Amino acid sequence: MKKKRILSGAQPSGLLHIGNYFGMIRRMIDFQDSSDLFCFIANYHSLTSINNKEELEKNTFNAFSDLLALGLDHKKSTIWVQSHVPEVTELTWILSNFTSVGLMQRSTSYKDKVANGLSPNMGLFSYPVLMASDILAFQSDIVPVGKDQKQHLEMTRDIAVKFNNTHGPVFTIPEIDIDENSEIIFGIDGKKMSKSYDNTIPIFGNEEFVKSQIMNIVTDSAGLNEPKDIDTPLFNMYSLFLDKEKRNELKDRYATPGLKYMSIKNELFECIMDYFSEQRTLKQHYLDNPDDIFDLMEIGRKKAEIIASDTLSNVKKSIGMV
Ligand code: TRP
């Protein structure tokens, strides 16, 4: 049976953290064997929030090399940078003619971003059309996203159906895959781990910074001889790295008087360094040898472009571009 094509995009934004890893990236790595995975760095989408050349360049390089260092494999999957495949932006123009303004005006993400101070320009307004183009250009079967992206995916389906109804079945209508049972990963302050709350533990951060973030994980004031609460950020974070048996051992230690949060924090630090040790070495290799990354970007671009240009030429034929 033909493998399903799964597509995912991520904006290049700062240092990846363990919340990203246990949320989305680990799923992607697993998908590589069971599906035809397409994964890209959405640097054109980042243009809606970053207007500093160096920052965008650096973030794009980092995001791409992070994915490879963490285990995305260009031999199994297609991994590229969005702006390297211009067919997608050409398709965006065509799709915008199948996108009603009312649909865009109902975008909760647009409204939130403007409320949070982003400039309400046309790039931000038509962000969902570019996203639809990302998905439809590659004839994706399934798009796994977080809950915050659900509306964008519904818009994509809406646009694709409208096009197909007008010009015939050119696009695959993608399925939305929301991981409902994904657990919330808490940051060091107990809120959801997120770059925008500055409460993350970065995977590729320098050791001292990772350590200081771990030391800053909030704990309660339970005394040394009291049992400790496991419904807390430190326990939650450590558990991510433990199998069931080890997790139960940790539970027992929490229930037994005498546990020091400091020792758990030191263990967690060792555990994180150990868990990501190969990945951190590989990331360092890419930082020392950036040309390796540029070569891999080129391999990805070629593979992605074959599919996108095929879709684009079908689309152009079907709408009457001579
Ligand atoms: N908007 C997505 C986000 O911010 C990133 C993205 C761009 C994307 N294009 C996509 C995700 C296509 C999935 C499919 O997370």
C-alpha cells in the first residue's frame, strides 16, 4: 500500500525546547518510517513577525539543523526551507482567488496576533492562504498540528474544495490530525512550556543555561520530612524522560520523606544531557560545518520542488494559464 503523505511546517523561532521535542518533533521522527514525511521550515510565515535579516537567517539555519540533529533524516523524508521552493508562493496567488475575505476575517489567529501588537498588514492577513498553499502544493494526505492551527487547516480544506468544485479534482483534500491526548508540558514556572513565556528548557542551549533553568523550576515549600506532590512541574518534566517503571520509582521517592528537590534537579540535568547527548554533538557538528546544512537544504529543495512544480503545472493548466 502506498504510504500516506504527512506534511508539517514549523516557523523558525529561537531555540527549540523539550516541549517542542515531546510535543511535535518526536511524533515526526516516528512518522518517518510509517509514512512519506514532508517537513519544512516556514521562513516566509516568519516574515509576518521578524523583520531583522540576521535574526531570520540565523533562526532558519538553526531550525533546519535542529530538526536534522534531532533525528529527521533526509534519506527517509523530504526536509526543506519554504522560500527555496517558489512554486508555493506562486500557487498562493492563485489560491487567493478561491479564498473569501469573510473566511480570512474570521481568523482567530489573525485577531490574536493583531491584539498582541503585530502589524495588521496583508502578509499577516493572508497567512492562511500561504499555509493552504504549503499543504496543497504537496498533495498532503494528513497534516498533524496543534490545536492552535486547527482553524488554519479548516480554511485549507475550504479553499481546496472550492478550487476542486470549480476546476476538477486537482487537490488532495488533507485530513486534520490533532493529537488530542498529548499531555501539556509544563515550563519551569508551571505554565505551559512556551518560548513566549520564557520558561523553557532549550535542547541545544549551553550547559550552564540549561542547568540554571532547571534550578529555577518552581517547587513547593514542603518540608524535608513531608511526602511531596507529584502534580508539579519538576515531576512532570522528569517523567518525560522515564519509562513506566522508572516513573513509578520516582513516584515512590516522592511519597517517601527525605526527598530533596535539589537532588532531583541535579538528576534531571544529568538525564537531559545524557538523553540529548548525540543530538547535541551532531548540532555542534553542523554549527562548525554550516556547508553540510546548506548541502542538505539543497537536497531537500530538489525533492520538494519536483512535487510542487508538478502540482503547479496541473493547477495552471486547469485554470487557463497558457
Ligand atoms: N502556521 C504554522 C505554525 O505557526 C506553521 C506552518 C506553516 C504550517 N505552514 C504550515 C504547519 C503547513 C502545518 C502545515 O505553527
